[in-house]
Amino acid sequence: MSGKVLMKGNEAFSEAAIRGGCRYYFGYPITPQNEIPEYMSRELPKHDGHFIQAESEIGAIMMAYGAGAAGGRVFITSSSPGIALFQEGISLMCSAQVPTVILTVSRCGPGIGGIQPGQADYFQATRGGGNGDYRVPVFAPSSVQEGVDMVYQAMELSDKLRNPVMIFTDGLLGQMMEPVVMPDFVPVPKSDEIRKGKPWALTGYGKDDSKRNTVTSLRIVPDVLEKYVHGLFEKYEQAEKELCRVETFDIEDADMVIVAFGTVARITKEAISMLKEQGIKVGLIRPISLWPFPYDVFNKISPKTKVVISAELSMGQMIQDVELGIAKRFPVRLINRTGGTIPTSLEIAERAKKIYEEIGG
Amino acid sequence: MLIVGELKFLKTHRKTIVTGHYGSGKTEFSVSLAMLLANKLSSANAALADSPYHRLALIDLDIVNPYFRSREQRELLENAEIRVYGSMYETEITAELPALGATVRTPLEDKNCRVIVDLGGNDTGALILNQFKKYFIDGESEMLAVINANRPETATVNGVLEHLSAIETATGIKVSKIVNNTHMLQETTADDIFKGNELCKKVSKVLDIPILCNCYPSRIVDETELTELPEHLLPLGLYLRPTWLDKT
């Protein structure tokens, strides 16, 4: 596979993971991400990799915990209710500092909900549902190519951070076909080479290594745990500085700014060009990293801006981060759909115009 | 040979099964084919004036794809007087319920109805055809394989042969013609279509079956760029893709 090819999002993300060095995949079927376990079960063995269909999502993340602790590059995926079942394992892996790349192909909820796209797992991804103090870097692509690049880079990032990294896509990105260019395969260390890159990994007693490693989430002594958690947060503080990513345009000279991520950002771009034709200057902020959230970019919004809108496929979750970034300097409003319906660009443009007129623009 | 607007080459069998890998564009082809036939049927074009078919139906047997299915275009199709059959939950396009209504058999039994069957994306998806097999072994049917050479799985002769063999094994029905629908969505060029034609020619030779036509997205590629192709040309409408997907 060289040059540009046409791939379905789910297949492309899977191939990117393999090329990024993933040799372990554990999964359980759930729509709209089923092409991923299907692809991995077919393709991973061709690269001496291992695919296991777990008994549940809880089983899958615990297998990821084990394989990651042993130094393997692990990719696990699911969709919203399945990601809910991952939460215990995510907390464990953050605590034990075990890397893995998690991809969610988000659908709508709550509960079993439906199979159409949603972004109502923003809190689930950025705040997490596991226990304790931990953080997970979350990146949200708005095209298949961007998702491919993110999955590929997350493999390395997760190892470097010794922490799970999440890629937040939605059902539409998982199911859509787009032209993509695949990155090259990274070299994968043989089992006796793992300790060179991961001296903490559980690789057994080697010929030249008498040190016995322990990977654990249990620290029963309060002082020890407190010091350990502070250590984790020094790592997260550094990550916040280094990992923030955002796309913006025209926010320094806008009548109105729309904040949107993933699929909605793409629809919003077309809506913005419709509004521009009507003489309304609209800027866009597209958070690419959802944690760390790009709060600082909101300082660049022009003082003459009348309103900032958060456009989401939820009842309003990212809007809380938008409000933190705005810090009461501008009115903040929501344009949303939920339940699996995707707004058209015309709908976003009309609703944004109505808000703009109501605010006195 | 350029024969746009001349659809005699489509006037073959009463029942056309359309199969193809995910991303081959088989659903787009099925919808475009139905729309083209609907126009011809309603305008009583000379090419089809002697058509024995008074009705046109599209059966969506794609139960493995949760998104981008032909029944999502129900309104467009029904406005063109194309009857759409598929999931028994007819209005519930988002339901994850691979259940077909008994009415699916109606157009298959109606001798006056021209039928296009949009089949699922791989051999697993194609299995569903087995329960309707008796309708497709009567000499009134053909199975078209839509090929996109830009899809990694069907980019080589062996890849295509493997895919077609899996479909034929799953359904027990032989592919009768190949449709070259090599595309890269909005980035499609005439070169893509020529590249796909080369691949299809090789497959055609190995399997000894003809190429029915070369498809092209008429909004993106000009038909005059394709005049060197010896087979028929079929313009596709790109009915299924929202505009924002390709503008941004």
C-alpha cells in the first residue's frame, strides 16, 4: 500500500496503528467501530501481531494492561458504552503508568443509545469515569487522514508518556471513506530488545539483567501514594504544556466565533463560508487536543466579537471548557444536536445567524 | 465509444444484483443506475420504449453497513417513482436491526418490475442473498461486480479475484459482468478511471466475463476525457455524500 488509497476510517485507523508499531489488539464488537477488530484480526497476524477477541470490554482493557506492562505496543478501540466499560482499566493504567492507545468511535447516548454519531462522550474522554486523580491526553481528528496521523503518533507518545492516550472520533469518521496516505512502518523491537526502550517493563529475568520490575497500581501507605500522585501530576503538567493543539482562523477579526471539534468542525467550516457570503465575519476555533484544552487561544479573540458559540453533538459539554477559556469576556451560546442527528451546514449557519441577531450583532 | 444518454446496454436482465467491496461505490452505482433507469422509463425514451417493465424497484440488502445506505435516499428515489425495499423498519434508517420485511419479495416476483439489488459489502454481507436465491437462478438475473482499483483490497488482479470468489462462494451465484468504478471521491481524475479500466480488463480476461461499463462522477470528471475507453460510460450522481465532507 503506497501512495494515496481510498479507505474507510475504521480500516485506516487500524492500519495506522499497525504501522505505528501496534502488535497487540484486544477488542469486543460494537457498532460503529466493528471494522477495526475485523481488520486487526485479519491483518495483525501478518505482522507477527496478536489479536484476541475478549469476553467483554472490561476483559479487553485488562488484557491491554497486561500486554502494555510487558512492554508491547497495544491498541484498543470501542464505542461509547464500551469505552464506559474501559474506565476502570484506564484508571489502573494511568496509575501504573502503562502505555496504550485507545480509540473511541463515538455514538450517541446515554446508555445503549443509538448507533449514529455523537460527541456526548466529551466528559467521558476528557474527565474520565475511572477513580482517582489521573489524566488522559485526548486528540480529536476531523478527517480520516488526520485520524491516521494521530493514531500513528499516539503509539510513540503513549510510550514516551507511559500513559494511555485517547483518539476521539465519531461514527461518521469511522464509517466514511476518504483518500489517505499511509505513513511508513516503524521498526518493532524484538522481545529481547524491549528493555532497552522500556526499562520498567515486565520482561522477565534477562541474561544481563538481574533487576526485577514491578508494575502496580497499589500504594497502600498514604505518604507514598501522595508523593506518587504528585509525581504523576508533574508529568501531566509537562504534557499540558507540550501537547496542546488547535486550529483557528479569522478569530482576530470576527463578529462571531464558533468553537467546534471533529466532524462538527468540518460542517461548521461550510457554515462559516455561508455566513461570510451574508456579510457576517465568523472565526473558527477547532480544538484538536481536547485535553489539554487550548484555553489560551481564546485570549486572541477580537474584543469587537459579539458572541462565541460552541457547536456540539451533545447537550453541551465542551461548552464548559469554552466558558473557562472565555472567562466571561463574551456571551457564550450553544448550537447542538443530539440523538444521532448531524446538523447540516445550513442549519448551523441559520442558527448562528439567529443567535448573532438576538445578541444585537 | 461514448454512449451517454443511450442506455441500451443496461437493458439486459430484469434483476440486477450489484455487489462490490466497501468503498467500491456500489451503493452510489445502484442509486445512480436506478435514477437513470427511472428517467428513461418515465420519459419513454426510444431506447427503452419497448421495455416490458412498468415498475422499478431498488432492494437494499446491505445489512452490514450501519451508515451510507441506499435506503437513506428513500425520498429522492421515491420521488423518481422508484420503490425502495429493505429493512422491515422502513423509516428507521439508523436501527441496528438486520431484519428484512417480507415485502422484499414483491418486486422479485413481479414480472413487470425491473429490480436492482444493492448487496452488502463483503462475503458476509452477501450471505443474505441465499434466502432469495430461487429468484436469481431463473435466467432473468445478472450479478454485477463494482470494482474500485483505489481500494487496497481490490487494487490488484489477485485481490479482485479473491474478493469475487468469496462473494460467489457465499451466494452460489456467478458474477456476470464487471463495472469499473475506480474513484478517489472528490479527488477522482480521468487517470483513476483509466487505471481501473486496465485492472478490469485483466480481470475480465481471467474470468472471461465482459466489462459492462466505466463509471465516472459527472460533476468532477468530464466525459470528453474518457472517449478513448472502448466500453460504455455511465455518469454517477454522487447522491449519498454530504457536500461538507468534500468542501472542507
